[in-house]
Amino acid sequence: MLVPGGSPIAHHVHTHLAGSAAGIDLFGRSAAGLLDPDAATLVRDIQEELLDERRRLRRMADDLGVGEAYLMTLAARAGERAARLKPNGSWTERTPLTDLVELEAMRVAVSGKRAGWQALLAVVDVHAALDREELEMLAEQAAEQDSRLAEAHHRAAARALVH
């Protein structure tokens, strides 16, 4: 349901701004704890890209005149923190299963972000504030991020699911 007085594009952009904040938190926290140093480096690199993407999305929101729904962003970040409580087979230490589950969450986040860019591409001709080239680049970057995460996910699965 839309916020009273909010347009569909405002709600869509607000949702993705909120998700981007939670995703940045997820990537930052995960990078600090991943057992695979190569995966940790990859996740840190993608987090840097996510920070740039969020700045771009925030600018798009401003250009569209919709701003940011800060309560929605706060709720998404709280949800990301609550997700840290997921079981991983150990209550006291990080396990290979933790890496696997977190990489899966990151892939889901990147997939949702890519879908958001694609949705904005579908209406780029209706909203002059949107830039087709930028949105195409962002959608392609999300596809590349997922491809890189898929490799790390494959390695994590091989470590976590051997027993």
C-alpha cells in the first residue's frame, strides 16, 4: 500500500533506498566476518559500489521530487540487524554455513536491486529525471556483482556442505 499522497514511483524509489541502506550494512558486516579472505575482499569491493549506487539513487529521488522515506530506511536497517540472529549451527562462533547463508542473502539483495533498476528503465521515457544510460549501466553492474558473488557462493557451499 502506498503512503497517503505518494506516487507509485515514489514508493518504488523509497523501497529501494531503504533496501540499499540495509544492503550496505549487510555487505559491510559480512565482509568483516567472512572466513574466505578472497570473498571478504570481493564483498568489500561490492560494498563500495553499493555506496556509489545509493548516492545515485538518492540523487534520482531528489530529481524526481520524492526524497527519501527515512522511517522506511530505518525499518529496513533494523530488519537487517535482526536477520543476524539466524541459526548457523553454532551460537558462539562463525561457521562456514554462516558465510554461505550471508552470501545467499547478498545475492538476493543484488537481484532485487537489479530488478529495481530494470523497473526504472521501463519508465525512463515517462520520467525526464531518469537517465537511460545510467540505469543501463547500473543494471549491468548488478548483473556483474551477482556473477562475482555466485563464484564466492559456490566456494562457500563447497566448504559448508561437506559434512
